[in-house]
Amino acid sequence: MDILSMTLEEMTESFKENSIQGFRAKQVYEWLHKHQVLDYDEMTNLSKSLRDELKEKMPIICCSYVGKQVASDGTVKMLYSLPDGDYVECVVMKYKYGYTICVSSQVGCRMGCAFCASTLGGFKRCLTPGEILSQVYIAQKEIGERISHIVLMGMGEPLDNFDNVMRFITLVTDEKGINLSMRNISLSTCGLVPKIRELLSKHLQLTLSVSLHAPNNEIRNKIMPVNKRYHIEELLDMCREYTKETSRRISFEYSMISGLNDSDECALELARRLKGMLCHVNLIPINEVEESPFKPSSPERVKRFSQILEKNGITATVRRKLGSDIDASCGQLRLKQNKGKGDLSS
Ligand code: SAH
């Protein structure tokens, strides 16, 4: 395992195996995770010879900063390159309660949602825990502000990279490191039911978001291939169980596509399905992706849909659309970079 993905205990063990004094592990761990220093040469309390030894034996595998785009509303989109030449992106948004970062968990995605840019180039690979962490660490340095909230809503399906994402969560909430609150982490899934069950067994205090985007199998099948494997009934049963056992409210993401999932009937059906569940619906007019035929619902339609949900006892918010002038939706920036159309300042 790479050093940035190790817990302090694992690092100590690994140092001993490499005949490096155990207490050095604590120093390196603090540099990496408390001070977010990702370069051995900046670890000034280590000797030059030890730094050289570490560089050779335990290279730090992480993202490198390529550039950023800043939207008129202050949203910052960061583009990183990976050691093997691929790109990943993350977005930093400013809210009243602090800075939130949206991180990627995979390069590409294999879920195949019809409206999503992340899936267009297919799936390349899962990110290591350290590569996910470094998105947070580098962004914090670049914007010069403390990041307090994390959403796993960038490129990739986090539950399709389960072990690495769990390890990322362990490290990012470690009080010996950046020490984020578990309650400030949201994980979003397209609905991999067995993996939601596995997540439940860990009883974490994070927020689970589920990308629903449709009130029934007929519509969901058209836009989300995962629904053919795990039908909406099975998914919502799992969600019910999840909220009952954790007492945590689930957020349902609902991207509104004109003429497809945004009718009054859809709103009523959705309200019926979710009745009595500890949940909340986030309505987001879909972000247009060049390659896809879907158009966003009009603001009036979104408002009406939201009102029908509310009238039927389901709380809903219309998500503030941040950063739409900088292609800040799932997979869009990387897509441009890969096509040679990137427009970044570094
Ligand atoms: N794979 C995970 C998390 C990543 S996507 C998931 O599916 O939940 C984060 C959210 O953005 C998901 O709800 C996803 O469905 C949504 N999304 C993807 N492309 C979008 C687009 N073009 N417009 C609006 N929402 C989009």
C-alpha cells in the first residue's frame, strides 16, 4: 500500500519493516495529514538521507495540481493530474457554514447513467485513498481556506470503490490528521444495494445521498442502468432500513430533465414512494452535457414539482446551482481537458 493511504499504525509497522525508526512514522504522518505537506523535501525535521530513502522506498502517490477555474459565484473547480497521466477534478463551494469540497473517487465511472459526463469515456480505474485525500489537501492549500465539509459527489461511484473510500473516510476524520467531522461528510450513490447494506453495517454518522432521479422503474431504467440490477423497490426498502437503523436522514438527489421525469404525476408518485421515510429531496435542474440530449426543466416546472412534494409531506429543496458557468458538474471539466478544450488558469 502507498504511504498516503496508510493509518499511523500501518505506517509505523511499515517503517519498522524498512528498518526506519518507528517514531519517524509519527513525524511523517503529521506532515502528511496534519499539515497536508505532500513532498518529502518540505519535511524539515527529517534528515536529507532519510528523505531520500523515503522517496525511493515509499513514494507519495497523490494528485498534482494542474489548474483551476473560478466561477462568478466563487465556486472553484480544480483539475488534477494523476501519476499515470489521467485527470480528475474536484469543486470547492462556499456556503454560509463553510467551504465544501466535492471529490472524485474514480477515474471515469462504470455505472453508465445517461445524463452524466463522468461515464462518457468509460471506466479507467479506482482512486487510492491517498489520491482522494490529496484532492482535499491540495485544494485547501490552493484556496487558502479551511475546508470543513466533504461530499463524495465528483467523478465515480464511491460504493464501487468501497474499501478505498472507507479508508479515505477513516483518514480524513482522524484526529491526528485533518480531523474533519464525520457528520460533515456526504456520500452519494446511484444505488448499489448490497454496498449500501455494507455501509450500514459500519454505522457511520455520515450523510447518505441516493441518486434517485425517477419515481418508478420505467423511467429509471431509461436513464440509470443500475436500476435494472437493483429495482427501485429494493433500493427504497434498503433506504428505509438504513434510516431506521442509523436514525440519519437520507438525501435523495433528483435531477430534473424536461419532459422525462418532471411531470406532476412523477411528483405525486415520488411522494407516495417516499411517504413516511426520514428523508429529504434535492431537486436539481439537470446540467446540460454536450453529448447528451437531455434538457433541464424550467424553473417554473421545478418549483411546481417541489410544491407538490411539499404538499404531500415530503420536504424538498431546489439546489442552488453553483458554478454552472465553469462546467462544474460531474465529469465536465475533465471531459474538456481530454478534448484539448480546457480553459484553465494555474
Ligand atoms: N456516482 C454517485 C456520485 C457522483 S454524481 C451517484 O450517482 O450518486 C453526483 C450527482 O450528480 C449524482 O446525483 C448524479 O446523478 C448527478 N449528476 C450527474 N450528471 C449530472 C448532470 N449532468 N446534471 C445534474 N446532475 C448530474
